[in-house]
Amino acid sequence: MPLETVTLNSVTEDTITLYVKGGFLCIWKIADTVDQINEFIKDLPKRDNLNIIYSHEISPSIYESKTYTEYERLECNNINIKVGDLRVNDNLRHKFDKNISFTGEEAFSKRYILALTEWHKDLAYELDYKRDFDKQCSKKFNSIIDVYKSHRIYIASELLRQGYFDKGYTSCTPQDGQISQLLGELANTPQSENESKKNYFYCNNIQKRFDELSPKFQVSDLEIMHKNDGKHIYKSPLNWFSDSYFNIVNETCFSNTWPHNELFITEKTFKPILHQMPFIVAGSAGTLRYLRKQGYQTFPELFDESYDREENSSKRMEMIIEQIQRACDDPDIHQKVYDMQHKLQHNREVLLNV
């Protein structure tokens, strides 16, 4: 296991706080990560409290797994673990013998701004981008598929089959080259990724749909990206953002059926916010509700946002596709986006001040 898996955040009078990299608390890595945490803290001053910051995606099946008992091997009396699932305390149904608690934390809004201001300063030009609301855009939407997740492919496929694909810009990052060398047999294909979704969003002809889409994908001003380059996830296709009216946010998680009931929000949602675009979220139900609680404003002028309350994944998917089509067909979309510019600028300010 890489030495950088666990890093020290702080040591106070009564608490040790550690940061664990994304992916290292999944089912097949928990045991090794717990060993490394114990090895790491044995050389630190003894403290009663241990905080672990892991504000990343949780493997949903972990909620049903007995591997959670591995946390009881942590050599500390009181343990709190921050994870990216904002519903963790509803989803985690295991009773621990030790004093172990979990906290759901949305960290990607701060992480996204830090990436542009401190981590990858060559991307700081994105902070200077200002939308030209007077411009008549040639496309209605933009959509970045990135990893081959079934819900992302399904949306693009339905837009293609129903004659809406050419109304927008859509790209998909190839899952080949260096990433395949890194992952070997674990490298995803549309079908292999789809197999893990049988409990909540399975599409039995996903490979056929992807094959139909592949010749249609477009290339934005993003350079060719390799998934082992962490910087790429923070880039935005500004040429597409400036020439389309709304963004389809292809979020990481798309389900509301336990144990696949995460509410996990990433930089994908915050990119259109920073760049002053209205958006529709292809993600977990409750995403818009959460954003509104944080002070962001959403877009009922453009979409019927009742999709955000629909917990059935298949129904929510159809509602989202219907709203994308509705927005594409709206003859007043330019004026509507023009009229919401104060709202969009407000959202940008909320994000910049997280």
C-alpha cells in the first residue's frame, strides 16, 4: 500500500486527525488501511480521539458488508470518520462495539476551488471566466460523460435515439491507454460497469447503446485526459460552456434504493455553478434540495425540478430526459438564461465563499 495513503492533518491536546486518500476505505482495502492507520498513529502522542477524513465516494455494497467491523481494530477509544455520503447515518446499519461514529461531509465545493487556486494554479484562468449572457449559443446543452457509468450512457443514448443529441455537446473520456495499464482487469467497459448496477439502474443493452454513441462523441478544448492525472477532473470545457445554455451534470451516484442510497456531490455539480450555467442533475434524488439548503438557487424557470424528489431511479431518469428535451425545445431559452444571470452570479459567489 502506498505510504501516502494516510497523512497527518493535525494533533491537538485530545485528538489526532488523519486524511485517507480516496478509494482506500472500499471493501477490499479496509483491512489494509486500518493496519496502516494503526502503524501510522503508534508513533504519535496517545490521544483519546481519532478523526479520519475520507470525504470520498463510498462503495454502496459496503453498507451490507461485515468488513465494517475492521474499524473496531483501530487503536483509539473514540473514532469519527467523515465520508462523502451525506446520508451515511441513514445507510449505515451496523452496531459497533466501540465508540465509532460517521459524519457525512460534502467536501468537493471547497476542494474544487482549492484546486483552481492552490493545487493546480495553471488552471486559475477558469476563475477569470465570465459568461457572456448576450451571446446567442449554437447548442442547447453540454454533457461530459467521463467514466462509463450506465446512467450517463443511457441519457446520451436516449437523446441520440430521440433526435436531441445534436442539440448539444457531449464527450466521453476514453478508458484506455494508461488507465487500462494501471487497472488491468479492473478497467471498466460499459458492460462491466453496468453489471454492478443490477440492483438499481441496469440497462440490458448498454454496450449496444455505447457503440451507437461512440462515433458521435465530440472533442472539447480539454486536452486528452488520462485517469491517472488527478488534475484533469477540475478542468472545464470553457468553449462548450460559453456556447451552450445549460449543463447536464453527470454525477457519480444515481440511486435511491438502500444500500445504494448515497447522496454524494462532486466537482461535477460545482463546475456549472462556477461558470454561471443553469444545470440539471443526473444524480441522487435530493441533490437540489441539499444545494438550496447551502444557499444556492436552482432553475424552475427552465426545468420541472420535481425530478429531484423522485426516489425511483428509473422514473427519475425518465423525468430528467423529459426535462432535457423540454429545455431544448424551449424557444425562449436564451431569454430565460439571460434573465437568470443575477441568480447564476449569486450561485458563483456562494461557491467562491465556501
